[in-house]
Amino acid sequence: MTAAAQTVTTAAEAGTGGILLWVVLPYLSLAVFVLGHVWRYRYDKFGWTTRSSQLYENRLLRIGSPLFHFGILVVLIGHVIGLLLPESWTAAAGVGETSYHVTAVTLGTVAGVCTLGGLAILIYRRRTVGPVFSATTRNDKAMYVSLTATIALGLAATVDANIAGGGYNYRETVSPWFRSIFSVQPDPHLMSGAPLLYRLHALSAMLLFAAWPFTRLVHMLTAPVGYLTRPYIVYRSRDTRLGARAPRRGWERTG
């Protein structure tokens, strides 16, 4: 059986709902993600920013921002390794499945808690600090809801399957499905057998990536390369002396 025929067969076994959720939606989300960033850069280049609110409040920001950003960085690295690298690759590198599983669950849980905690602080700050709340748009609120749901579902899936439950190896279902999308041989049947929380996490992530280009999250794809070559900004203190000598105190002559 050819690869194309096998793809058609597995898609037919998954049913219409499976095709829409695990074949059509991933490609639609990917297309909107890529084309949306191109459109945003071409037509809203000056809006490509986080709209920093540090001037309004700094105490909560110094706590929540590092927690969120370092946590999400570890989460992203873990997803790249877990979704893109097959089990055979890590085994060839000398990392056994048990060691990988324990490390992934431990780091993933800690990073997920840090990310969710940092995000909770940032949302609390945005809601309770007046100037920050005034600068919050409806787009920001929708983004925070989508981002929180995606992170919370991912953390819940990890805890439910691997800590509260007997363990689940997503590298046998979710990871091959993810790679099949990019190899243009989507296999929706793989996701049909995944636990519900994993499927909800994947669906929320696809919706988040579709909305990504139109939110402040675009700043994650920006690197301050221009800072390396731009000229220095010169700051000068205000000189109270108008000329060679200080001005005389008193009323100025009008005529």
C-alpha cells in the first residue's frame, strides 16, 4: 500500500470528526500562523510589540514575568524534544525510556507550575493595577484566556496521566501524529486513542497558534538585533546656567 493510500485509509477509519480535528484544523492553524505573521509584519509593523506596562507597576512584574518566561521556555524545549525526537533517537543517545519519562514528567510539572503561577501573577497585576487594566484591550483578555487554558490543560494532562494515573507514553501517539502533520502524511487515528486531556490540550494549542499573529504574543518571534548596530542614545542633564554666568534672581525687565 502506498503512503497516499495508507493516509486515506487511516483518515477514513478516524471518521469525519477525526479528519476535521486532526487533519484540517492543524493545517488551517499552521496556515493562519504563518500568513498572519507575514500580514502583521507588512501592515502593522509598528504594532509588533508587547506594549510594555513596566512604567505603571514594577513590583509584581519583577516576580511574575521571570516565573512565566523561564517556565514557558523550559516547557517549549520539552515540547520540542518530546514531539520532534522519536524514541529511537533518545535511545540511541543512551537515554532509556524510564529515565526520559521521569525527567520529562518532573521538569514538565515544575515548569508548568512556574509558568501557570507567573501567568496568574501577571493576570492579577493586570486586573488590579488601574493604569495597567486601562491599557488592556479585549484582544489581550482573549489571549490571556486562551493561553491560560492551553497551559492549564497541558499541566493537567501531565499530572492526571503520569502522577495521579498509571502513566502514559504520549510519544507513541501524540508525537507521531504531530510529526505526521509536517511530513504531509497526517494520521488522525493516532490521536483518537489519546486521553481526553491530551486531545483538549492539542486543540487549545492549535486555536492559540491561529490567534497568535494577531496578539501581543508576536514579540516572541522578535530578536533585538538592531541594538547591536544602532548609535548610542546620549542623555544630558539640564543645565540651569543660561550662558557663561548664572542668571540674576528677581523680576525680568519687560521693556
